[in-house]
Amino acid sequence: MGIGSGAGLPRARATVPRARAAKARAEGAGGRTPGRGTGVRGTLRRRAGAVLASLTLAAVAACSSGGGSDNVQRAGDELGVVPAGPPGTSAAPLATSSPTTSARTTTPSTGPSAATSKAPARPSGPFPKPRSMAALGDSITRGYDACSVPLKDCPSKSWATGDDVDSHAKRLGVPRDAVHNDARTGARMNELDDQARVAVGQGVEYVTILLGANDACRDKESQMTSVSDFEQQLREGLAVLRQGLPGVRVLVVSVPDVARLWEVARGERLARAVWSTGICQTVLADPESTKPDDIERRQRVRDRVVAYNEVLRKTCNEWAEQCRYDGGAVNAHRFTKNDLSHWDWFHPSGQGQGVIAELTSRNGFRWQA
């Protein structure tokens, strides 16, 4: 995931001297990383020393509410790392219900609405397999931090277009030169229309959309995208596809439950250290706190994600003949530690990318054999 612009820039700058210092300590005399330690402290020195400096910058760039792609580039410049992927690509989360708030609803509503009651009957398929596709989204779709090298997009691991996972493109047998990963690390829903225009220019027959985690994952709650703006931005993006790609089929994926990240990894000291640099503070600030204010803050973010997913469901159903919503499958899935990158404990690992591919394939279009 990653985020927009503005408020996060001072935070990103402030981390650079600390990152350099951490990197210098990790390298030690002679330019070598320290040897294996024992116990928690040794583990932290080994993993946090050589890697945490770059990880924290990547994580801040990926998901701090103000930094976004500009911080990814700035972090890469400072550390001599150039993010992989096409020009302009830059970083999104995963998660399901909190022990402290288990009584609250955590799945999107599927009740009737005025919009869905008038929607045309949904063809069940199966449909002919598409011969081309484009994936729109954020760092999840870019496979950010899913490879063995941090601070980089890893589209080969992408749930939608990757070769190294059983992705949608791989399952459908779409020729590699007809598969396009148009996602950008750091994107929010307000970028959907621009990404959709790229897909229109590519003339694809199938489009996947996974956006919204960064709209909830900010430095402050006040910076989260309002539900009304989220809906307007979604409608604008879908309108571009409807007008520019007649006959296209669109899979809309539910926003992951970002609060699940806190539930899964809050016991990991390295995760807490990385999160403390500014990742997704709406959820991950003060991760060990069980104060009522912090519990309520996390629940409000979870509720916002539920509202986003209701917008996705309702709006997609209005275009029932060509649009599929995953039914909340990705949001409802209880991702585990191994489904998260152990670089930043924030983005999906390669295994997590495979889980998303399976969930979305099972709950998407039915294709002809």
C-alpha cells in the first residue's frame, strides 16, 4: 500500500538520518553485517540492523498517510535503491476481526439497497476466457515487498498478473504480452480513473481492481477518504471503463481488513519497531495499547473499510452484466503471519499473494474451461 502527498513528508525526512545511522551500525567495522546473535536482542540486531533502516523507509513511503510514492522515491534515492517496475509505480495492507471488538460487525453488508434492487439479472457464466487483461490497484497488486529484496515492487508475485504465483493471468492463460500491471504503489481510489484510462488504451478484455486500503490507512483519521468521495471516485473510474471498453469484464476486490495486521503481528517486536516509523497510524499507532481510545480508533478504521466495501458491492452490482464483486472474500479472510511480508509486516508475502489469487478466483467470474 502506499499513500498520497503532503503530511507525511517531514516524517520521511526525519527517518533518513536514523536510517543511515542504523545502516552504519549494522554494517559495523569492515563493512560486514553482524553475525548471528541469540535471543530477542540478537535477533533484533541481526534483522533490524541490516534491514530495518531500509524497511522503515520503505514502509513509511508505502503507507504513511502523507508520504506515498514521493517518499518511496526519496527513500530509494537516500539508500541507493531504485524501486522496480515501470516508471511511476510506487506501496497497501491486509487484515479480519479484533479480539477487543469481536462483537462488532466486520464484514460488508449484503442487504438490499435501492441501487441493487433495480440492477439487471446477473449472468452466471461461464464466459469465454479473456485474451488480455489489466490489473489496477496499489502496492498489493504491484507485489510490493513480496520478493527477497525489500524496497521494491515485485510484480512477478502479484496475485493478478504474476508468473511466480497462480495468478489470474496464469490461470486464464493470457499471453504475457497481453498482461498489464497498471497498479501503482501508493495509489488510492482517486487514482482509479487515471489507471482505467491506461487500461482503455491497452484495449483489454478483463480488468481487476483492488484499491482502498490506502484510503483508510493514513497518519490521522481525519485524512481518511470520506465514504462519499470514495464512491464518487469509484464511479468515475468505472465510467471510464464502461465507456472506453464496451464488453470488458471487471472484477472488484474487497478492501482488506487493515485492522487484521494489528491482530496478527502486534506480538512481533520487529513489527512494532517498523510500524513505529509511521506506517498506517490510523490502525498501527501504539500497537500495544489497550486503552479505550485506541480500541475505538481501530474499530472506527475497520468500520470505514466496511463502508468502503459496501460502496464497492453496491456500485459493481449496478453494472451486473459485466462487473463482479468478490463478495467480501478478501476482507473476511483471516490472514496469518506467513501471509505477511516479514520485511515490514504490512504487505502480503508471496504466500499471501497466492491466497488473494485463490480467493478472488473462487469468488469472481466463472470462465469456460
